[in-house]
Amino acid sequence: MTRIVQCVKLGKEAEGLDAATYPGELGQRIFENVSKEAWQLWLRHQTMLINEHRITPLDPKARKFLEGEMEKFFFGGGSDLPDGFVSPDKIR
């Protein structure tokens, strides 16, 4: 049976995640309030952050940075784009 959540990112009811995707309290908040669609948006955004900031998720400081950005992405005002970032869609 599909689980429906009121997605905080999309502002609508949508299919919820099948399982917690992140540990701890933040992971529980995400599981309860974030849709599969919004999680996919985060994964793309996170990849961009990793690439643009040239960080590795294995580094504890990088993980802390990404966790803060994840919290902002879903529950704050949104995660900022890196300075000078130009979307590949805009390059042509």
C-alpha cells in the first residue's frame, strides 16, 4: 500500500518514502514529511553541491555541511546554490 505524506518541499500530498533514507531525528522528519519526488530533487541538488564544492561525503566536515543543507532544503528557506553556479541547462 502506498504511503501518502503532506510533502513540505512540494506543498502537496504525494507518495511518501518507503523507508527512512537518513538516520536520526532528521531522517525521521524526512520520512514523515518528504515525498519520493522531493527526495529525488534533493539527491540531484546534493550531487551538485558535492561536485561544485569538490567535497567527499566521507569527510565528517562535508557530511555536516550536507546535513545542514538538507535541513535547509526541506525545512528551511532552501539550500543556496554555490557562488558562480550556472545550471548546465543555461549553458548553450
